[in-house]
Amino acid sequence: MSTNPLQACLDVLISPDTAFDGLHSKKGWWLAPFLLINASFVAMFLYYFANVDFPWLKEIMLDQIAAGEEMTAEDLEVISGSLQQSSMTVWSIVGSIFFVLFLNSVLAIYLNIATKFSGKNEFGFVDWFGLGWWISMPHVVAVSLSMLMVMFSTSGMISLENLSVTTFNSLIFGVDVTSPWFNFLNGIDLLMFWSIALIAMGLKSWLGMDTKKAGIIALAPYGFLYGVWALFILLG
């Protein structure tokens, strides 16, 4: 069992089976992964925008906007003026933090409902919200890989869409940003499956669930989301 919150953050990544034991009783410990994950987002975007070739990035973004909608030269000039390095840094940081907060809140609501029918369940929304930050620790690994990619880039020409190096699109498919499958394949990340496995392990540890039931509960929301998303793309 981990002796402090920071050790627990590492233990969740390298030995989750034992790390989750006792975490449910450490009510405030989830603040450690919460702060670590959000600090990693702040560090990544500060580092990214300090090193990216911003004129190139701005041109790429304007091309994408122009390709997606019919715009006049005046419209593009107005948008160009709003694409400032400092404001994009701030909005990228704020957006990533709120996005993870939203996802963890939705996950906590789902787990709170899905586990109500378990025979032994003493946990509520706050407990599952705390678990969400432990199972989000792979984000720190993903951010570290992204920062390494920026570090080893000699040109600084790395778009925001290509900042994640462990997505299906980056690793396998490589579809263009204009493809309807681009966001879908960019949304499926190898580290997402790590988080799903951590959810299942957390359920097994906290509720004593068998592996099959915990796995189904952990995988169900992701399967539903990406299944519906793929269906909309196919029908659209």
C-alpha cells in the first residue's frame, strides 16, 4: 500500500492492483493526481507554444478554416488577428483542464449509477470523482511523450492535432485533417485502453467485482461513445 499521495500516483501506473487497495479510504489523496495532471497540461502547452513555429502553425490553422467554410479575405484577416500566441496558450491550457474535469465528472456520474446495483457499494459521486483522477494518470505519460516530440523536433512544425503521439491516427492510419475520420482516429488513444484497465482494476479493488463484470462496466461508455460516433460518420 502506498504511504503518501505522490507515491500512490506512481504506484497506480506501475502496480495498480496493489495501489488501489486502501485508496478509497484516503479521501483527500486524489488531489495529488488532480494537481499533477493539470500541472502537466500547463507545462506542455507553455513548452509547446514557446517552441512551435508559430507563423507556420497560424498559416496551417487559417488554411484549415478556409477549407472548412467559405470565407472572404477580410474574414480570414480578422481571424488571423485573433490567433495570437499568448491567447492560444491560455485557451489551450484552460480548454484541456476543463475538458478533463468534464470527462471525469461524466465518468463519476456513470460509475455512481452503474455500481448502484452492486451488492457492496458504499461509494458516492465524490468517491468516483476521486477515482477518476487516479485512472487519468496515463495523461501524464501522454503529455511527457508530447513534450519529448516537441523537444526533438528540429523545425518546430508540429500542429496541435499531431501533438498526441499515441493515437490510432498517429501510429497507424495517418489520415488527413480533412478526413471525416480524423477526429475519430485522433480520439482513440492507446493510453485510453490503459485508463479503461485502471477503471476495471479500481472496481475490482473497491467493490470486489469479478474481472468480467468490472471490465464490462469500464469498457461500456467508451464502446458506446465510439460506436455511435463511427455510425454517424458512416451515415453522414
